Amino acid sequence: MKGFYFSSTLMWDADAETLMRTAAENGFDGIELWAQHAETKKLDLETIHRLKKELGLNIVVHAKRRSSHRWTWLWSLELTR
């Protein structure tokens, strides 16, 4: 599926590995990771980063606020590497 991203909120209760493997197995190009989802469910950054490379997925982070949540932006930058 060229250019299609899987929204993380579609699998709200899944862990990071299940979420990412499901997206890859179903032909998505990447994950639209909602920052609030990742923060609330404590999705593991290391797992996401490892699987991004392993599965060849792109990641777009949907941040909840631009100015007041430094954590979101730093986390976003780390995931895109």
C-alpha cells in the first residue's frame, strides 16, 4: 500500500511490537503514532525504534501540543532517525 500509514489509535490496547508488526504484515508503509497514545499506554521507545528499522516502517508522530510538551518533540526526533 504505497503511502498508507496505520494509525496507532486503531490498536489502542496493543503493545508497540504487536502494533508495528500488524501494520507491516498488512502492507502499510508506516505508523502514524499519536503522542498521547504512546504516552498514555507507555509504548516502549526502544522497541519502536528497533522495529522501525527491522520492518522498514516510516513513522509520523502526531503531537498533542507544539510548545508546551518538549518530551513529544524530542521523542519525535528520536523516532525519525
